[in-house]
Amino acid sequence: MKISLKQSSKSKMFAPMSIILCLLTLSCATVPHTGRRQFNIVSDQQLNALAVNAFKEVKAQIPASQDTRLTELVKTVSDRISKAAEQMDKPGFAWDVRVLEKDIPNAFCLPGGKIVVFSGIVPFARNEAGLAAVIGHEVAHAVARHGAERMSQQLAIRGVLTTGGEIIKQKTGGALDQKTRLLLAAMGMGGTVGIILPFSRLHEFEADRIGMLYMAKAGYNPEAAIQLWQRMLELAKPPIPVWLSTHPPGEDRIEKLKAFLPEAMTLYNAAPEKRGFGKPL
């Protein structure tokens, strides 16, 4: 069977994307509670070292909240959530939490257990249980090693595209024509849109589910997570196609949370101390 030079070149040019897909099907770890196998080539030691530096930088750039009541509530809720995470999944993190004065409704948990909560989350969290939903979600990202998985995907795509470029350079005598450069750029976009962004949205759903389990284990009513996202829908955001978004639409999250609720309620009903919705913020 004859294969034309044109077909052969095209096959070689698309080979790097095939390598990406093969790499991403390799399984190095399992996400807790979901059982999903994830691709991860970044060690916890590497990621935790980066996280420690990032934590220092954030604390240096943004002032700490002077609201002592809020700080104490955040610490209390964080301690309960991190304890639940350790009991259920044993990540062995060196937990630390800071409340920073910034008027944005956000929080995050860096790899290794460094938690940051911005004061702007208060109007949306409203009570301890709402805060537990926020912190539980962020802690779940860290415990599930989502950061390592995303970095691994990016490293794989970058490495394959570099290799693909070198192969094509050898075939063309070292020069890349405009069509080839556009193809490599399209492959990079394909990796982002076809792999990283869908995984980002999947990560959000996983963190919603696992975070809901953590808050329930800690004794907070998991229904507060649904109420939180209903309030978050009030945030005005520019329209963006779902396939180009790192986060799923709020309506989809709420539907998923409702589906996750029975599992969380089982843990909540078994909690030795039910805190309900806790204190108002």
C-alpha cells in the first residue's frame, strides 16, 4: 500500500497530539471518593515547595484582616474541615490558615494545606456552614491533588509540542513555514480546550462533592453548599462559552450538588456533633 509524502508528513505532524492523549490516559493516582484515575508527574515535595513560596508572597502583598471575630470563625471552621479531611483521606498536610482583607468573594487552599480566605466572601457565605462549604471545596482541591494534575498536563503538552516542533524542523531542514507554525499553535489550543479546560471543570465538580463530604463530616449541614452557590449566581459575569470556561456554570453546579446531597447527608446524620448552619458571620 502506497502512502504519499503529503499523508506521511501530516501523520507525523499530528503524532505529538496523539502522544498527549496517550500520556493523559496513564494513571498515577486515584482521586479520593470519586475513584477517578489521574495523570500526575509532579511530586508533592515539588508542589509543596512552590506553595510555601506562594503563600509567603500572598501574605506579604495583601494585609491580614483586622476583624478578630471573622478571623476566629474562619480558623475554627478551617480546623474542623482540615480535621475531617485528615480523618477521611489522611493527606498529612501542615495546615495553616489566613484571613486577608480583600473585597473579593474568594478563597483557596494551596497544596500542602495553606488556606487563604478573603474577607469579601462573607456576604456570600453568611454563616459558618456557608464558610465550611467554601473552605471544604478549596481543601478538596488540595487533597485531590488537582494542582499537581493540572501542572502535569501543562508540562506534558509543552513537552510534546516542543518535540513535535523539533521533528518538523528536521524534516524541513530547520525552517518552520507559516502553515506549520499555525498547526502547532492550533495543537496547543487543542490541548488547552480539549484537555486542560475540561479537566478544570471536572476538578470543580470533584471539589464540590468532596468538599460537601468534608463539611458534613465536620457537622455542618451540607445543604448550605447549595444555598451558597445559589447566592454566588448573583455575581455578574461576562458571558463565556462553557467549552472555554475553567469553571462549570453555576446552575450546573447546583444540580450536581443536589445529586451529591444524599451521600453527604449520610455523613452529616452520623456526625457526633451537628452544628447545623452555625453562627452568622
